[in-house]
Amino acid sequence: MTSAKYIGLDVHQATIAAAVLDADGKLVMESILETRASTILDFIRGIRGELSITFEEGVSAEWLYGVLKSDVDKIVVCDPRKNALLKAGNKNDRIDARKLAELLRGGQLKQVYHGNLGVRTLKQLAHSYLALTQDVTRVMNRIKAVYHSVAVRCPGQRVYSQRCREQWLEQLAEPGLRRRAERLYQQLDFLQPLRQQARRELINESRKYAARQLLEQIPGIGPVRAALLIAILQTPHRFRTKRLLWAYSGLGLEIRSSGDHDFKNGRLQRSKKQLSIRGLNRNHNRELKSLFKSTALSASLQPGPWQECYQRMLAKGIQPAMARLTLARKIAAVVLTLWKKGERFNPDKLTVQAA
């Protein structure tokens, strides 16, 4: 029987450093490859055995996963933020590839999900929409910053309106500042139609997925948020419990403890020391956290089951910020449960769903 091989790839734009270990951890091959699909496949197909391969999550990770998926037995796209071994000792491409192969062989890598290639188009459209949304928000903030720099108050959205634009510009007496504001308005006028077009394309593409209708019947989840949820999560079955989804969404609590057990009267007992909570986990998907938090914020202000849930928490003495966080966790748990089971939203069950 041919032995197993463990392959570590240190991926760069032009080249890839590859290291191959056998089942005993012995280095059997090293190579520098051109970052090209045909070159990579020729290298992989020249290795005999049960192939397991790993590389870090990055710009080229999704492309490389698609290239290798059908030619190896196992692919682990790993989280670079949790590969502490790569930061220790000497560092170069060959060493990094060898360390990745060693971590793969020892089962010490934190895997990043890359299982569903069927939503690739929707993912790219979601990235486009989110990037344009950030660009529009950035330009709008810069416009307000211009007026704030000369102590002109501009609350609300009227400062962006084309009909009121001249009235606002007249308040900028300095010619250079006025020209700066005019350029920013031009950027805004260019970006807003692009964002609307990206929004339409995102929603149209999401109609191909049955989960869209299931998610949209949850209060606060409209067509855009439903499309983004499908694009980001891809499938609910990658999360075994709601706590795993909370951690991925940046809504999980980081807890620290030490000396968890003690001996009393010759018997092992769990210590009663209070756990130390260090806030929300930092390693998370930022887009998903923003989605759940914005949903919770808007839902707390609009009549409906979420607002009723939010008001009940306030009545119990929970601070508004913590109540919104709890509401975001509840929304995430409901999304996961209904998507997994294919059930309809039932507001009567909200009182028994713990967050």
C-alpha cells in the first residue's frame, strides 16, 4: 500500500513553495512552482500516495482550492492567524511550506471552510456590493468632515441631496474647501448608481437559491441581507451549534479560567471561582458581524417580535447595548435553526430560545 503524503504550500503571487512529508514526517521532496494551474497539477500528479494538502487562507485560496479539489484526497485551507509555529524561528518560503506540512500531519491546523463552490458567483457579487457600500459610506463621511471642519452642522441626509447641494456649498467660503467638496460630491454621484446596480445583481442572483425565501420570512432579514447570508455562510450545516456561528460572527464570548479543579476531603471537585469574561471574540467574519448587529439595531426600533423581545430585556434591567447584542445572537440562532430545518418563523418560540 502506498503511504500517505502531506503537502504544505506557501502561496505567493508569482511562485509557490511546496514541501512533501511522508507518513513518518520525513521530508521527501521540496520544490518552487510557478503560480499557474497547469504547473501545480503536474507537480501534484507526480506524487504517489494518499495526498493531503494545505495552504493558508488568502487572495488566491478559493482559486487554488478549485484547482486541486479533484486531484487530492484532502484539502485543508488553514487560518493564518492561528499558525503560531510559522512565526517562530527562521522564516522563508521553504521553511513555511515545511512547517505547514508538519502541522497538517499533526492535525494542528484550524480549517477555513471552502466546501461549496456553487455559490462562487453570489460570493463575488456580495464582495462587490459590500465594497461599494463601504466606498459610498467613506465618501459621505468625508463630505460631512468638510463641513465639520468649518463648524457647519449637517445632521441627517440633506447634505447629500442634489437639490440642496448649492445651499450647502455656499456655506464654504474658502475656494479650495469648496472645490474639495465638489469633487467629493462627484465621487458620490458616480458611486451611488454603481452600488444600486450591484444591489440589483446581488438580489437577482440570490433568487437561484431556495434558502432565500426561507430567510426572508424572518423579520428584519430582507432581500439584501438574505443574499449576503447565503453568500457568506454558504450552508448552515458547517455550524454544528449556534455557539459556533456566534464565534464565527464575532458574537461569542471569550472566557478565561485557571485552576478549574481542586481536591477537597480527598475528592476532586470543580472550582467555584468566577469565570473571567474578556468580551467578544476578535477572530471573526466582520461582514457577518455587521449584518447581525445592523439587523438587531433596526429590529429594535421597528414594531414586531424582535422589538417586543428587546423591550422585555430592557424591562428586566438589561442595558440597551447588551440587549442589542443578545438580540443579535437570537437572530443568528434563529437564522441557523430555520435554515437547517427548513421551518417557518414562529414568534411564539422566541421566549424559549436562549442566547
